[in-house]
Amino acid sequence: MNLNFLEAGDGPPVVILHGLFGQARNWAGVAKLLADRYRVVSVDVPNHGRSPWTDVVNYPVMADAVRAFLADKGLTGAAMVGHSMGGKVAMTLALNEPSAIGDLAVVDIAPVPYDHDTGDYLAAMRALPLADVKSRDNADELLSGAVRDPAVRQLLLQNLARGENGYEWRINLDGLHTGLAALHGFPDGLREAAFKGRTLFVAGAKSNYIDGNGRAEIRRLFPTADIAVIDGAGHWVHADKPAETAAALQRFLATRS
């Protein structure tokens, strides 16, 4: 699978995996800050951006696609940063094949199931009458009844593009809908695994994604993990506080053995 990616900087490689509904370019701000010291490779995760879609949407399938990408690009053993869904892809890869990655940084997600509202967002996107969309502003207006938060709408609408026959979604909405329960969860087969490599979890102080239960599972599956909390940041830590997020990642990466 030929995953799409963006690349910046020179130095030790750092691979970034974005979250659900996102794209590699969402991390451009942090990537630019890291690129002073590192070769930053931001990947469009399968079923997102310009990367191919998969028949089955779950973490083992996406992690295997990322593993193959790393091998193809000579990035096996690179440090990896994963946010939200991308963090679960990264954790799945680390637990299944620890030799595939080096240092691991997981941003505002834990290896536990969640009861998200992303199903509502998917339903709203699938219900958008694409034939009636005249512009992106028009699409934003049509989506506003179901998705009240303007920032969330902008995240979703970055996946809308004008094709030859009008506007179209460039994200695997049907596959994500079918695989949503798996994406909200975490692979049961990894519950007895452990990744002993260097690991950092970055949490937004205003987010509840890493709670007491999540911290317990982090300690069990990632016994060397440290947790850094970014003040003033919600779940989209990299968007809310890009400089602080980059600084936390730089401190972690700079202390590698």
C-alpha cells in the first residue's frame, strides 16, 4: 500500500500519524518546529487524505500498512508520534512488532475503549447532500445543523474536495462507519503484550481522554511510559498548543539513549 506522506527537515527520522478525520497536513505546525532537528515524515493514515482505502478498517490492518510503509521507505526503527486514532495505530504496531519502531509518543489517547460521538460526525458527513453543495462555505452551512462546533466542521470539511462531477468526500466514510466499533476500541489480542521501548504519552489538560483507567492500562502495556500534560490544550493538543506540544516531543526525543 503506497501511503501518502509529507516530509520536512533532516536528521533522525520521526514519523507522525494523525487522528480520525485528519490528514498529514494537520500536523504541519508541529512538524515545522521539529524539522529543525529531525527528518519529519507525516503520513496520511489508510482511509484518509491521499492514501488508499482498505477493505477492512481496524487497527491491525492499518498498523500493518504503516509497518510496510516504514520498511519500504527505510524507516523501520524510526521514532513514531501518533495522535488519537493514529496513536492507537502506533500502539498496535509497537505491541505487535516492537522492532518496527523506536521511541514512541502517543498524543491524547490511551489503549482502552472509548464511547465517542464520532458516529454522529460520520452520519452527518454521509448525509451531506453532495449534489447540492455549491461551495465549501455552503457545505459548512449545510453541515452546521448536525455539527455545531465550527472547529470540528472545519476538520471534517478538509476531507471534502471538488472532483470532475462536483464535490466528493476523499475519506473512506463507509469503511470507517463499518469499522467504527473497532476504532473506538482497542485490539483484545494485545491485552497481554507489552512494549518496553521508550514511551511518552502527551495529554491535553482540558481533555478527558487519558483518565485513571487509561493511565492504568498505559502503565501495564507500556511500563516505561512517562506522561506529559499540556496546559490549556484539549484533545487536539497539536492544534491548541503546537509550540508546547513540539517542545514536549523534542525533550523526549532528545533524551533517547
